[in-house]
Amino acid sequence: MNVSRKNVVLAALAVVVAAASIFAGTGNGQAATKKQLVEIKTWTRKDCSLAPWLVTEKLGFFEQEGVKLVYTGETQAPLQIPSLVKGNNDVGSGHPNQYGIAIAGGAKLKAVVRAGVEPAPSYDPKFRHMWWFVNPAKHPNVKSFADLKNLPGKIKVSTITKNICADFETNILAEKYGVPKEKIEWVTMPDIQAIQALKQGLVDVAPVHPPFYKGMLDAKAIKVADSTDTGLGSAAGLSYYWFTEDFIKKHPEAVAGFVRAIKRGQRWANANPDKTAKWVEEVIGVPVTGNHYYSEDATIVEKEIVPWIKGVEDAKVIPKGKITPASIVTHQFEAVGNDDKAYQNKLKQGAKKKKA
């Protein structure tokens, strides 16, 4: 092979190699542009708490943020927080008193973004966090929560479990309306059973959540109070998403993605309550006739948590000062959760109202 021919062959090989590199590079680029989803484990939900998770997943918001939810099966309420502590799940949701007690006991958990909140008083009351019902056939003279103080003996009140919203807010209403707390006897049962229990006279008062308002009214129960009556404002419906500190430390981008996604899902659920209820109904297999109201931004308002902590302190469940709002939340994800156009427009609208 003469020199000129050798040069031609080498040039041709260089072109082939370069082309192969280009094609190989293109392939790798496509793979790189496809997001690697980070798995986040949580327990399977078969009640009204499913709504924001379901909506956010169904609309593809989690995947768009690089997150994949992995459901680990149904977990009884008393075992949900322990499942986080043991590492069987990464994230849960619930009220500040539930998780505050666990954190006071040593659980390494942090709240990252709000889930439910009480809507403004001008908003449709059917979205308020809880309604309290009595059976008029058993207590014909009870027309309001304050009338309960006239009942003789103990007052049996249903609650899903202790140290949640039902007993916390019932105690606030009792104090507000002069019903001695000593008269209250708690009876543990799910909301769905409370409808029948009230009808049969097994309990005197049944506080339930939105999916069960219609069932109570259909059963001819009468409403004597709701969560807005507590005077807690937005805190009356307050719940959070709680991650393990270990997961936050190892996967901060995934938690940020979760915050952005769930916030979009919660906005959609507020704007489309009927569709949200329908989707939840299809999954859990029982009629769903109501929805909670959800926070639409990623702002953490520590003062909202104060009464929830005070409730468990007053009940002597935890020592006073053992936890504070600042010690059970992280503001790490507020900025990334509030960087969208919808939140900025919300701020502008708020500023305009203040000027008006």
C-alpha cells in the first residue's frame, strides 16, 4: 500500500469511528434525558386520605418530578408511624399531634409540606375538616354543641384513635361551650362505623370527616358543630407530609420533587372535587361523597402547629417544651415548592387585596 492510499484508508476509518461515536453519544444522550425515578415508599390507603396521593400520581405529577411512589400495603393506624421509624416506609401524612408525640419519643421525622388545611369561613362548609353529629331520636333537646353539657352522665364520643384531630378538636369545642371534659368517654371506631353507631345509640356524638357527611345526613343525624367553630382558623384542618430524616438527607432532590408534585395535585383536587371523589371511590370501592380541602402552597406556618402541641401537652401525653413547631418541621423545601407561577400570582393577588 502506497502512502497516499494508506492515508485514504486511515481517513475513512476515522470517519467510521467518528460516526460510531456520534451515534453512540446520541444513544447515551437519550438515556440520560430519561429521568431516573427515585422510589418513595408509603403505605396503601383505603380511605379519604388517599385523595391527594391518587390525584398527583394519576395526573403524572410525581413522574414529572422524578418520583415514583411505591405502596407497601395497608398498615393499621397505630403501626403507620412505627413503619417509618423502622424504615419500611419513607413518608406518611397526619396531624402535628400524632407525629409530634412520636418525635418527642425519639422518632427522627420532619414535616416537609402541608397537606390539609381548614378553608376560609366563606368557603363551602362541606370542605371543612370535621362535622360533629348527634342522633335527634336519642337526644331531641340537643340542637348545638353547647347543649351537650345538659346531658346527664358520660357523653360517649367516637374517635378513630386517640391523639388525633377528633379528640383534640372535640376538647377545644368542649372548653369553648362549657362541656366538662370529664364527661367525655371516647369510643374508638372508624368514621364509617360511627354512622351506624350513632343511629343505634351506641355513641352520643360522632365527629366525622367529609366523605361521611352525606351518610350522616341521610341517616337523619343533625350537625351540632364543625371544625371552623373551634376558632383555630386554617389550623383546624392542619396535616402534614412527614419524611424520615434519613431519607431527606439521602434524597433531598426527591423530597423537593415530592413537594412540588403534591402541591400541584392538591390544587387540582381543590379545583375538581367531584372528579377527585370519583377517582377515590373507584380505588377504595366504597361511595365517596366529600373531600378535604388542601394547602395550595409549600409554606410552613409554625404558629398553626402551636395549638396541636399544646393539646398533647395539656393532656400530659408529652412534657411541656419537649417539642416545638421549629423542632418538628423543616423549611428546606419551601423555596423550591413555591417557585411556580401559580404561587407568585397568589402573592400578587394577596398584595392587591391589602392595598384595596
